[in-house]
Amino acid sequence: QVQLVESGGGVVQPGRSLTLSCAASGFTFSNHALHWVRQAPGKGLEWVAVISSDGRTKYYADSVRGRFTVSRDNSKNTLVLQMDSLRVDDSALFYCARGNGDPPRHFDYWGQGTLVTVSS
Amino acid sequence: IQLTQSPSSLSASVGDRVTITCRASQAISSSLAWYQQKTGKAPKLLIYGASTLQSGVPSRFSGSGSGTDFTLTISSLQPEDFATYYCQQLNNYPLTFGPGTAVDIK
């Protein structure tokens, strides 16, 4: 069965960096675009970034462009989100999600999320 | 593209018919999905392409609309349906979600 498992969350000071990973299994990883979505505590969903199936095309939300970098390793079935210059308002539960189709028609599988807390 | 949802919250009883609307700031054809999220859980896909029911989702859920105005309907609310519902547009990057509609027990 399809599984997405995020890791790498934790507590970090403002201005520092953190790297999140998403390990995928149960499907042909290299056939799917993958997305990051975040949710601040008690708030709604915010789309963060996408990377195409071959890793060549990436898009970002305005709020993270220039600070976050999405990448993938199709040989290891792993998605990565490098987060630099973190701010307090980046604190959130970060989900990876599988896009169905490219352009995507929907997100059909989601991980359980990894929590990032940015605090001094 | 901004999405608005109404109402932001509602109270309903088991068996009620519930309707949630989602409006896009510009036309998005039928590139809209609906998700259900329960507390402490990841979102779950309900509807995509504005009206296509995801496999395994009960038929009491339905979606309609195109362009800028969309609707999610639950024909007969069940206890397990109390949750927050989000619409999402997939017509253009950056993708966006609506602010959510919380459905709770009256």
C-alpha cells in the first residue's frame, strides 16, 4: 500500500535551517509529482511546494520562495525540503502529499506530517 | 487564486443535509478538490474534478460546480462526518486551499 512518512521536524531558532524528508513506498515513486503542504497549529492548509516526477520543475508558494528548496532522489524514493532562514511563522505541521497527474488533479495520498517549531 | 468558503463553521444534526460552498477569485474550470480533515489526522480526499467521487468515499458526499462557484453536499450527515472540510484549486500554481469549514454537532 502507498505510504508517505515524513521526518526531520523539530525545534529550531529563527534564522536557522532544517531539512525535512519524506520516504515513499508502495508505488512507482518516479512517476509522480510530490508536494509539501503545511498547517500551522489550529490553522488551515497551506500549499508550500511541488517537484515534478523527474525533478526538473519546481514551484513554490510566495511565502517560502527563496528560502525553501524542494528536491527528490528517485533512486531512494525520497523527497526533501530544505528550509533556510526560518521564521517564527514557519512553525507548522509539514505534510508530503502525492499528486495525481501532472498537472495534478488532486492529492490522493498524504503522510502523517512532521512538526516544525521555530522559536527562540 | 484565492478561495473563500462559506460558512466558516456550521452546527448540524445527524441526518441533516449539509451544503458548503467554495468560490474562486477567478475561473478555474473544474480543477477543484474537496478534502475532509479530522482532528490530528491528515486530510482525506473526497472529491476531485469538482464532482468526481474518490474511490471508497460514501455516496452521500457529492460535489458540483465549475468556473468560480462550487458546492460540496453531504446528503445525510453521519456521526463520522464531523470534521473540517477544505476546497483546493489545482488550476494554477501556486495551488491554494480554502480557509476551511468546520462541521460540528448541534
